[in-house]
Amino acid sequence: MLNEKKSTQEQQFEQFKTAKLNWRETREQHQGKDTPISQTLLQSQAQTLNLKAIQAMIANLELNKAQFEYSQTISQEVKETIINQIDTYLVYLQDQIELIDQESIKLADLIGLAPQINAFWQEAVNYLRLITNQAQLEKLSETIDTLDTILAAIRQNFEEQSQNLSSAQKDELAKKIDQIQSNLSDLKIGLEVIDSTLAIVGQDEDQDFFVAEDKADLRIVKAEIMKIKQAILDLTQLPEQPES
């Protein structure tokens, strides 16, 4: 199903790009000409461009909706919130299609409608990016808390069995545990910084610079979590008791 949605999204986007190119060519040739043919061509291309733009948006939202429906990395509550919002966007776009399809619509109306649709789309994209990043942050935070709990249990187990270890082994294990704990603390701070950035951007619709930067930051956090998981796994094997 996702492959089908992806294919549809790609096809609709290509059709939109073609319609945009046709509109630009028609506008260059006929803008300023008050002949019936010129006005008819301009209106037809403007109408097609708006429709193709909306159809591309719908295909994109349908793909995002399907991806969220199949997602295993966000909670059901967050998933339902996102899907409901996407459905709201889809209803709005369907209404715009009906408006554009009206025979009575004029060229000026079509031209004036374009920036409104673009503004709507920017809002939708920013929302989806914001909520997706926030959901990922929540999941990563839960993972770090779980690792923190596991590490605390390992530390306790280490202390209980420390009498069976040499001084050198005790020092080595203590350093490793402390280092992992420090790394976890750094990751928590990093997530708080990213979360605060998202909160600020979420209040300012004109800012979307966080998207690429924070996606990179989240990838770094995920990579560090994998390293910590491996380090904790290594700690689960206590050194063998030295032979007397």
C-alpha cells in the first residue's frame, strides 16, 4: 500500500511540475493581451495549475497518512492526533478543488487563490514536520530513560559482586559505568535543547530552518543511543574472577 501511495505521490508531483511549466510559458506569451483567446488560455492553464498543485498536495498527505498509520515508533494517541489533522487538511483541499472547478471562477480569482493555497501548504508541512520530530523526541527520551534504569541495575549488581573482583577490575568497571552515565546525561541535555528549539519554531510559522538541522541532530542522538546500548550490553558480562 505504501508503495502505491508513493508512486501516486510521485506521479502527481510530476504532473504538477508540467502544469507549472505550461502556465509559465502561457503567461509569457499571453499576459497583457486582452483577446478572448489569450484570456481563455491563461484561465485554463491557471485552473490546471491550481488543480494539479492541490492534487499533488493530496497525494503527499495521503502518503504521510499511510506512513503514520503503519508507524510503530509513535504512540497511538499521537498517531490519531496527526491523522485527524491530516484529514482536516484533506477536507480543505477537496473544498478548494470544488471551488476551482466552478465555471464562474475568474482568472483573477485563480491567481489570487494560489498564494492562499501555498500558505496553507506551508502551514501543513511545518505542522507535520514539527509533530513528527516531537514524536521522535518522545520515543528517544523513553529509550534513554530505559537505558538509565538498566544501567542503574547493572551498577547495583556490580556493587553486590565487587568483592569477587580485583581492584583493577573494580576501577575499570566503575569508569565504564560512569562514562555511560555521563553519555546518557549528555543525550538528555541534547534532547532538551532540540525540544526547546521545536517549541520556539512551533510558535513562529515563518521559521522552518529547524527541519534539516534537527533531523541531523536526531540522527546523531540515535547513533549515540546505539553505541550506549552496545556498551551496556558489554557490561552485562562481568569479568571473570582472577585465579588465586
